[in-house]
Amino acid sequence: MDLKDIRELVQMINSSELAYFELKMDDNYIKMDKSLTRSLVGKTSVENIVGKEEINKNINSEIVNKNTELDIEEKVLVKEDENLLTINSPMVGTFYGSSSPDSSPFVSEGSKVSKGDALCIIEAMKLMNEIECEYNGEIVKILIKEGQMVEYGQPMFKVRRG
């Protein structure tokens, strides 16, 4: 991998929505993490666009309402998720729910799955990687859309073990 390839890779990652990227190839190792940069840029631009006085006026009423809503939502979600397991992406790539655009998806919400069943394909560096189910159960929720980029460790499926 030469300097030109590395520059192209950095430009592609910077223009994408990926927050984290890691690549190991032969003796080369590249790791990029944009999550800290994005949060700092967002904070700065908000303060520049809206004056601090205007922000302080709206904080009191908005915070109370939003905190109440968040508390309710968190409690409901925690109770819902107690019986669910998450299957995360083992790599960075593009998510495909079927082996080809014309074929039916490997799984859909409500599908019964067994350990070793194909759940999806993740395309990474022109290689198609079939992702298999880690345990027996039922697909409760598919969290990724067809053709969407996935990051390492990103939740893809919610499964009720059974």
C-alpha cells in the first residue's frame, strides 16, 4: 500500500459517515477514529450559530421536558431488552440481507433461527462475508437497512433466545 492509496482511503473515510475504521493488510495497519472530532466540531458550531444567551433562555424548560421523556423511554427499553440478545457486526462493511437483489432475505422479523443459520452478508473490501447466527432463537428486530454501511460492533439484529 503506497502513500497515494492511503490518501485515497483517508479521503473516502472522511467523506463517509463512519466514525471508526481499522484496516490490517500484510505489514500495514491503519486506524481512524472520527467520533471525538465530530462531537467537538458540532459543539463549536452550535455555539457559533446560536448565541449563549439565547441557549440559556431555552435550557430550563427544554431540559425538564426532555429529561422526563428520556427517563420514561429508558425504563421501557430496559424492561423490553431484558429477554433479548443483540448480534453485532464483526466487521466494517456494507450490509446485505440476501445473497442477491432478486432472492428472498435470509431472515425477516419473526423468523426462527438456529445456531449457524445465515443472517446476512457483509461486503468488506470486495469480499462477501456470510454472518451466521450465534444461537437458537427468533429474530425480533432487524436494525440495519439493505445496503447500509455497518461499523465494527454495531448492533444488527435483536434475537429472543429460545
